[in-house]
Amino acid sequence: MGWTVTAVFFAVYTVVSVLRNDRMLNAGYDLGIFEQAIRAYAHGKAPVVELKGPGFNLLGDHFHPILALVAPVYRLFPSAVTLLVVQAALMALACFPLTRWAHRAVGPATGLAVGCGLGASWGLVAGVTKDFHEICFAVPLLAFSVTALGQRRWWAAAAWSLPLLLVKEDLGLTLAAIGGYIAWQALRERHTPPPAKRRSPLLLGATLALIGAVGTAVEILVLLPAMNPRGGFDYWQQMPDQGPSPDSLAGLLSLGLHLFWPPMKWLLLFMLAAPTAFLGLRSPLTLLCVPTLAWRLLAGNEHYWQPNFHYNAILMPLVFAGLVDVLHRRPDIAPPLRRRKALAFSATFTAITVAVYPLHDLVLPSAWRTPAHVRTAERLLARIPDGATVASSNRLAPMLTGRTTVSLVCFGTGPDPAAPTALPATPPDWVVSDQHDPTVKTPCPVAQTHRMLRLYRAHGYTQVAEQDGITVLRRG
């Protein structure tokens, strides 16, 4: 059953992801960025990403060397679609351990409900259909690790969770939480003979917690600044401005208020608990969500609080593991009748969210047609030769990153980076811009894009084509 559910969702994820890519719904931020990094790895180079800035090493943005594992596949199939297929496979793989665990521990009906619930969950779907991100590696790693925790296989849980340090810098905190869980369970079972089996999990858990905490600290304080062009960790600024001192009562109240306000944060917490009919909250495994939720809710970036944020994908295996744990180990709070009601509620909630999130593309005729605007973009961009350097708007970028060197059209030079007054130090061969690009604020504000287009024209760039809002300029 586990492999069947995994195969079905791999096919579904792949189709939906490719259909969205064919409709130009992905962007340079982030699909283009990751293709540039993996393309560099595939040719034995450092992951320099021009979309982030001239000579920008992506390991100075986030610490994700695990991306190098995609390089051999990309070398064989050099396309942005390769990244989407790899992401679909990794995300779908998370269904396997939880489906098998639920099947063996509770029964085949529960196994099927859990596997399909996880696969169609809003968090996983939002993550798998939105560009490409490094956290696609964390989703199956956490699924296998938390399954091993639920089955009291401590060493397997540790082995599956250790690679989290290579996925992203903050996931060391989740690794530390897994170590803390193992140590806590060892302490709870300290009166269980024999003593040798009692001490080993405690030491293992403590060691894992230490590795996770130290690993995150080293990555954020040492490795990332060492590779960042600005010599620091770019995301400190995402934390809210400091008000009263956190040591004071007013500071603690301010911090508590910020943690659970505005109401969007409550919606996020509700959306996380509802797929398991709120039963998953009764399992300590659900506490493994706390490290990720803590930094997201504390951050001043409202994007982190929203249910459509791709980082919700890593939380879904944890909340569904909590459900399986309760159904298996707590018959006092989940007798057969309540179990059936909980699974029915879970299926109903998932069906409702499927109608909102991108899985509904499968039944929309419009999702299977290539829009005329996309066909125009493909025809115009075909004029750009392979190996050229291109300054591009956000949505056009991933159509070029596989065969050219792409930067953003709004990049220039001058005393104020937010309002460039000169061309880039190394001017591109081609410039392409789409006035219908919906990403009008970031990464390229409309006014900045228009300013740069005027500068390119003033410096002798010739307009090769302009159709359906897409402008193509050529140097000289």
C-alpha cells in the first residue's frame, strides 16, 4: 500500500508541477535560482547564482549543500523540469513510511486514510507546486525519522534526521528537538530493564540535540557569513524590531503578543491541526513542529505566517505522525468510533483544501492549455542564442536559466542599489522584460524595471521585438 500511495502522488505532483510550469507560473525567484545553483554543481563549479547578484554564492544565502545530489540527474536532463520532477519524487516519498506505519499499527483503512491525507494535504501541495525549494529533501527525511520515533527505533530516527543539517541552517533546531525527544523518552523509560538499553538512547538523544544546536549556530554564525558577499547572515533582518527589553515584563508581554498576533497566525495554527481532526495535538511528536513554528511566528516577515508558504510542507509529516501515534498508542482517547469520525473529518477537510490548492488543476481544462502569452514568450525568447548573458524579468527567467546566464532586469549600478543609475558592471547581451509579470514588488519593482529599460535603450540597446507586453532588447 505504501508504495502504491507514493507512486500515485508522485504522478499527481509531477503532472501538476509541469502544467503550472508550462503556464509560466514559476519564476526566477525561486525556480531559476535553484536551477542556476544545480547547473553549476552539475559542471563542478561553486553554486554562483547571478539572479541573486553578480557572483553571488548561494551557500551564502542558505546552507543547503544537499542540492549537489541533484546535479548528476540534472547533467543528464538539463532543464528546470528536472528539478520539479525530483521535488515531486521526494515529496511523494514522505507518504511511504507514514502509510506503512499506520497500516501496520492501526489497520489498512487507517493506512490508506493517512497516506492519502498526507499526500493531498494543503501544506505538501503548496510546497510541491510552488517553484522548487531545498526543503523537498527535508520532507521525506522527517517522515522517515518521525516514523522511527513513533516505533521507538531511536538509532534509525537519528540516522534519518542527521542530514537535515545539510538541507537548511534552521533545521538543525528540528534535529535538536528530535534528540530532545529521544532523551525525554529514555528518561521516561529509565526504570525499564536492562540498564544498558536505558543509557544508550539517553546518550544518543543528548548527543543529537547538541549536534543540532551547535550545527545551526556554526552555519548561521560562521559558514553563511563566510560565503555571503556582505559578510553576514541576511535573514537577521527578518526578526522584528526590538521594543522593550525581553528581560522586562513589558518585553515578555510584547513578545507574547507578537507570537500570536495578527490573526493570520491563528489561521496557520488551525490549518496545521485540522488535517488530523485535532487528535494529533495529543501526541508529543507534534511538538517537533515547535522549532520551525517559533522562528516563523517570531519573524517580522508576514509571508512566513501564511498558509501558502512553502515551508509548511516540512510540518505535514510531523502532524500526521502525531495522528498515527495517538490512534496507535492512545485507545483511551481514540476508541474505534472516535477514530472513524476523526478519519472522516480529516478526509473532509483535505477534500475542501484540495478545491482551493493547486491539485484542482487536474480537472480544470484551462490548466491543460498553454496560454497565448506563454507561446509568445517562448517564440521571442527562442531568438536568444545559447550561452548568452541575459537580464530578464522574474517570470521569464526560468525559461532561460537552463541555457543562458541570467540576471534580473532591474539590476544596475549606482550609489543607491534600490534606484540604479547605470548599467551593470558587465552589461548583458540581451534584455527581456514582461510588463504582465505579476511580481511587481519583489524582486523587481515596476519603477526600477522601467528605469533600467530606459537606461539600456539610452546606451544603445536595440529593440528586437515587442509583442503582448514582452520586450526584447539586444546589445549594440
